[in-house]
Amino acid sequence: MISRRDFLQVSMAASALVGASGFGNWSRLAAQQALTQDQLLQFDTFGNVSLIHITDIHAQMKPIYFREPSVNIGVGDNRGVVPHVTGADFRKLYGIDDGSPSHYALSSGDFSSLAKAYGRVGGLDRVATVVNAIRADRPDALLLDGGDTWHGSYTCHHTEGQDMVNVMNGLKPDAMTFHWEFTLGSDRVREIVEGLPFAALGQNIFDAEWDEPAESFPPYQFFERGGVKIAVIGQAFPYMPIANPGWMFPEYSFGIRDEHMQAMVDEVRAQGAECVVCLSHNGFDVDKSMASKVKGIDVILTGHTHDALPEPVLVGDTILIASGSNGKFVSRVDLDIQNGRMMGFRHKLIPIFSDVIEPDAEMTALIDEQRAPFMEELSEVIGQTDSLLYRRGNFNGTWDDLICDALLSERDADIAMSPGVRWGPSLIPGDDITREDIWNVTSMSYGEAYRSEMTGEFIKVILEDVADNIFNPDPYYQQGGDMVRIGGMGYRIDVQKPQGERITDMTLLKTGEAIDPSKNYVVAGWASVNEGTEGPQIWDVVEAHIKKRGTVTVQPNDSVTVVGA
Amino acid sequence: MDFTRRETLALGGAAALTFVLPFRANAATTEELVNEFTGGADIADAGVELTAPEIAENGNTVPITVSAPGASAIMVLATGNPTPPVATFNFGPLAASHEASTRIRLAGTQDVVAIAQLEDGSFARSAKTVKVTIGGCGG
């Protein structure tokens, strides 16, 4: 007799085989310049249930470039394991050929030249084609959106998320969970949620005053698909009032609340759930940790940390799926559920190569309809770039270097700080920088660029605090962003040290002098979580800077020395 | 990031507590308080549950719950606060539920400790680190 565990391992191997041969095929086909939509969509329908996962779209409706990180350090038990494997190491781990489409889609290295060869990725009209194709195979497939959907673009900001709501409704999701959505303010979130034709889930969204589950966001929703009773439990981003301005949604409290998650799993199982899916915005390492503590979840569809993994990660009897960000990927997960047990699965991470996958005409029209009133503002060319502009990476990215430069010069500051968010598409050398491109990496409801004085000691406190939110060895204490980006100052960080001891050698770059703990420095930054922050909007600061420069060149940044990786 | 000047100073103060005197300052007091409660008896690791957030949304009001089936009393200590004792909950023999919830104020990142006296007179302990952080850089 074969145990459930054995079944999972057997099918894991089979899945890995499917994944690997899929990649191999792409490489060969790409060499022949013959990557096709059929190849990208090829999937032998399996079992009785299909899940479609998309997450962290950040309002990117049109195809974009998106460079994956080259620095993504794991600590504690996650040191050196996925998703903390990047570049050539990542390709070696998954058997991906250098220069292949999967190299371009999934890993960093040679990005600019591969981007020119393979073109843009994403576009929700291409995503629609993929979703429709999966539904043609399995008409009752569940489409689940992991959140960070109604944030991240010019049109999304100006319509307070309505553009994305309209377009996503065209995709017909079955459920969704949340993070940046709440930065629209709780009144607006509730207004949208009340009209949603699908479930808005979050088992960890609580009423802050009563510390009880919030009424507007049910913990779970049942679906009957392929004769299987499926419970989808939502898990919103746990640290919203800390990582984002809590004053914008003061009625709500979040947290991981894994004891409540266990109670919800037990509750849905008692109500006859044969398959339990967690639609999560925890971040990958937090989900991995949660999967080892909460028993009875079959699949966790992870989000928040923007990782794209070509194979599921197995924790006990739970599989974790990581589907990337910015509309770049869609995951398809087929499950075989028999008598309340997951007997096997088949998985494919489908990269949305926008030049290969035919856009869905209806969806293109719907997207263009949302953008039409803003086209003049969106398309205005502000400057050009000679450098690759990207954001992802633990310590810096060229987009943030440019934003910090803008803050230093436009706001006449000694030191600049830019938040370590993970959203924001890339531009390749030679590209125009349009107003839309600037908004794609800056837009938010609290974008005011402050200017204030801070002591050297306090700047260190900030760096130590943010570093511990990324490099605390226990994932439950991590918030899932990257390090705050610093302009005008260098430092050394030992990621293995405890809080208070990681940051040393802070140096003011313009003088080369060590930062004096008792001296005041003028600091310019943006995205303060404080209510009443004053200053011009960051996108205006960046636009003014780029306009003056005309063509932007970003020099390599070696002001942060990292040890202990 | 938090940056008004007033809050900068306030945070600087909190941070000084966190980094310069990380709950070591009160370690002796914590031990004394525990000894006083248990009379120096051995303390088991299982028997009391302490639920608290990993990272406080607001250090001034952190919701916690303690629960120990059959317990006659549960003591809660915030080991890093200037005054560590938070509360001691006493349960009578007819208590239907041996659970209590409250909100506590934390001076900075520290361990919250719950010690329960169980039905048979033995003691159990549970601790959880609650982080009080500046935050502000989400993904």
C-alpha cells in the first residue's frame, strides 16, 4: 500500500519531469526561433480539479519588461534554498539553458540583450488567452487572484483601482485576497468589495477594535468543482498597518494568526471540504513556515514576495506555488482529489511572452477603454535611458538609484531614502521614459516626498530596523520587502548578525566622512507611513529630474557592502 | 519610514531601549517575579498557550490571549517593560473557560511571558517575542 506521502513524492517527480521537459523544449524551440503559444500552453489535463493562479499584478495591464533579482538572500533555514537562488545558480538548479526563454523569464543575467530578443512579458489580454485556454480544457477551473491587483499605475491611481476592477472582472476570478488594495483607504476598499462578483477573502482580516473577524472579508469560500468540495481560505498580507500607512484603514487588524488559520482549516474540513486551498499574500518564506505549523492545507498559492518558481515546493503534505508578479506568469495546477485526499498534482508555471501569446481581442478592447481617457498624459515622453532600469534586488536597483538621485538634487539633501518595494517594471537601454513608466515605479496613495533632518544615530536605527524586517532568521518576523534604498550614503551590512549589529561603516559619499551619530543630516525620502507627511509627489520629483537630464545613465552602485550572504 | 521630528525623537527613545537595554535590564526582576509566583518550583514548557502578534501593529496596545485548561492562575510579564508585571488572572473552580484576553503596552521589542499554575499545582511557561518596529517599507 502506498501512503499519501509516497503519492505526493511520486507525482512530484512526475511534475518535475513535465516541468523539466517543458523547459528543454522551449530552449530547443527558441533556438529554432519557433517558440509557440501551443508549446507554452501545452498541458496534459490531470485529475479532477484545476487551479489557475495569478498574483501581484500591480495594475500592469499592458506588456512590460520585468527583470528578476540577482540578489535575494535567504537567512536561517532559508539560506541558499529557493526562492533565494538567483541568476546562473537558479538556471543550474532547474536545468535551464543559458540564453533560453526560461533564462530570460525566470532569472537575471544578460537581461537587456535577452529582452531585445524575446520581447515584453505580461499583458492582461494575453493572460486572458491563457485563462480561456485552460478553461477550454477544464471549464470549471478556479481562477484565484492573490492580491496587489488594484495598485501600481497611473490609471489605477487616478481611478482609485476602478480600471483594474473592470479588467479583472473580465477575467472572471473566483476569489481574491489583499494587500496594497487597502492603501486606497478602507471606505474605497469596502465600496469595491461590496460590488465584486467574486469572493473577497481574508481569514486574518480582523476588526481592530473588537479583535474579531471583519464582516466584509469572509475567511473562506466553498466551491464544488469536478465533483470535489473545495474550500479556498484567504490570507491577506499580515503586516499591512506596519509596512503601509495604518491610518488609511484604522478599522482593520491583520497578523499571521496561524492558530486562526488552523481553526479555519479544521472548520472547513468538518464541513466536508475534500480539498483545502490557501490563497495567500504572506510571502514565500512565511508560507513555508506556516505550512509546517498548520496541518491540512493541500495547496498554498503564495504571493507578496514576487517569486516565480517553475516547480512546486513541498512542505509536509502541502504544495507551495509561486507565480511571480506584474502579470508575467500564470500558474496552472491540476489536482487529483479522491475521497478527501490529494493523490497527486501536475503543475506548470506559464510565462506570458507577449509576442508569442495572442492577445484576447475582447480583453484588449476592455483594457484600452480604461486607458483611453488618460492616453495623452500616459504617453508623454519625459526622457530616454541609456541604462537598464530595474528595481528588484535586496539592496539596490537602478530605478531606485535614479529616484534617489532625483531626491538628492531636486530636494537638496545629503541622503535620500527610497522604500524597498518589489513592484515596478523594467526599461531597457534605448527606451523612452514616459510618464506612465515613472508612475509604474512610484504610484501610491502616500507618495509625498518629505525632507527632514535626522541624526546619524537615527539613520542607523532605521537601517537596522528595516534590515531585521528582511533578515530576521524567523520568517514570521519578516515583512517581505527589500532593504530601504539609500542615496548619498554607503554602508556595510552583515546579514547574519542580530538587529543592532548588522549595519556598520556608514559613510557620507559626498565627503567620504563617516556618519556622525550625533550630527544632523538632511534626508529626503518618500512613502512615509506617517499621516500628514508633506512634500511634492515623488513622481513629480522624478519627472522634473529626468526632464533636466534628458538622457539618463545610471552608474553601477557599489556603495553597499554585503557580507554573510 | 516615520519621520516627523517629534516621532523621530520618540522612536529614537524607544530604539535606545530596544538596542541599548534589550530586556536584560529587567531579567533579574523577571526571574524574581517568576520565583515569587512559583515558589521556585520546576516549570514545564507545555500547559499554557500565549497568543500574541509576532510584530505589534501598535506597541501601545498589543492584543494578547492566555489560555491554560484547568489553571487556577496565569501570570503575564512584559519582560522588557520598566514595570514587567502585566496581570495575574485567577480562575475559580467553577470557571467555564480558563482563558483571558487583554491589551498591553510594550516599550520595545521584547519577550512576553505567561506562567500558569495548573490544576495539579504544577507550573507551565510560554513565551513569545513581540517586535515593535518602525516598518514602512512593504513589498
